[in-house]
Amino acid sequence: MSDEHECRYIIPGLERGLTLLQNFSQQHREMTFAELHRLVAMPKATAYRVVQTLEHLGFLQRNPRTNTFSLGINVLRLGLEHIASMDVVQVGQPVIEQLRDRSLCSSHLAIRDGKDVIYVARVSAVGAKINEVRVGTRLPAHRTSLGRMLLSEVSRSEFESLYPEEILPECAEGEQAHREAFWEMLQQDKQRGYVVGESFYHYGISSIVYPVFNREKRVEAVVSIMVPVVEIPEQDREHLMKEVREAAGKISSFLGVH
């Protein structure tokens, strides 16, 4: 397909908006409309409509004091969220491989998306026979040890927004189904700083979970190991917890936590 043929499918309005955004730089962090218009090859009325649209969508923000425009939070969100998530996976993958080798347990890296846990990296232990999750698998956060750790830092208002009903959804027999009791469990997890889940989601499978922090000291992800036992033997517990804790700390340091 030729370039000329491909150009027939360009959306003019989108092209104008992106062209206008590209004019913001180190030298032009804030500009008045007149300054911005001088840099773009489009009629003044068109440029005005583009600016108004971008401001409405949050890709530009206006400073009412100086009547200048700068890039809005949605431009930053498009780039930074992707970079942050890629950083977690890229720096985390070799770390959980080392964790697997040192603990002899399958290891995982997961993030939270609303009420779900998403596995973004995993490595299996040699000879693992457990039916494991795959990268991209989603599980209900309130039903997993990983989810408990990820939910432990949410505010009370965010928690109530996520779980407006008094009874949590889709809980199996034996799981904590009452919202208030689960909230108390999260506060204990937060104070403790880690979760040891013994047959919490699947009977016969235990896990050890530690948080990964970003440079804002907020929980970015969690690192976990899967231990194929009903309860982790006391003689192994401290060693395994130390390995997971150090792996989580290593990834946090790579993300800028000091």
C-alpha cells in the first residue's frame, strides 16, 4: 500500500490536534493562543476550535491568571501510565526469575485494575504441577492474597466505591464474604506489610505476598510465590518470606524508591 493511499484515511481533526500538541516543548511549556497559533499551519478559527476541544478533553489546561495553555494531565497519563507499567514488568521479570530459583517456588508479579488482580509476569518452578495462572489472567481482588495486599492501601471511600454492598460478590464457602470484616482484614494486612495466604483462594495452595512501591511510595504491584502446601511449614516460613521481601524491595528500588 503506497503512502499516498494511506494518507486518504487520515482524520483531519485528529491530525490537527496532535500537530498542535507537538508544538509544546522545553522552549514552549506555556503559550498564549496567539503564540500557539503562530506555530501551527491552520486557520485561526480552526486552531481555536482545536484548542477548545483539547482543553475540554484534558489534553490542554489553561492558566486563568496568565491566559496561557500547557499540556494537560491526560497527555501525561497517556505516556506515564504505560511507561510505569512497562517498567514494573521489565525490571520485575528477571527479579521473579531469581526469586523462583532461590525459593524453588513459582513466582508472580501482579497489579490491580479496579476490583481485579492482573498477572503481568510469572515464572514456574521446575516440575510445577499446579494449574497456574497465565500472564493477563484476571482474578477478583477480594478473593486472593495478592488482591488483599493490593487493596490494603485504598482509602475507605474508594473501598466503599469498589464494594458498595455489605456482602462481597462471588465468595465461595469459607471465604470472608462480609464487607466490614474484609475491611478490617485489609487494615491488618496494611499494618503487617505482607500477606501469607494459606489455602486462601485454593485449598492446598499457599502464597506469600509483598508489595512493590513506586517513587510516590504507593503500592505499584505485588510479588508473590505459590507454595503447593495447605500450610507453609514453620521451618521454611522465614526463609521464604525473606526471599519474597527482598525481591519486592529490589523491584521497588528499581522504580525509584530509596
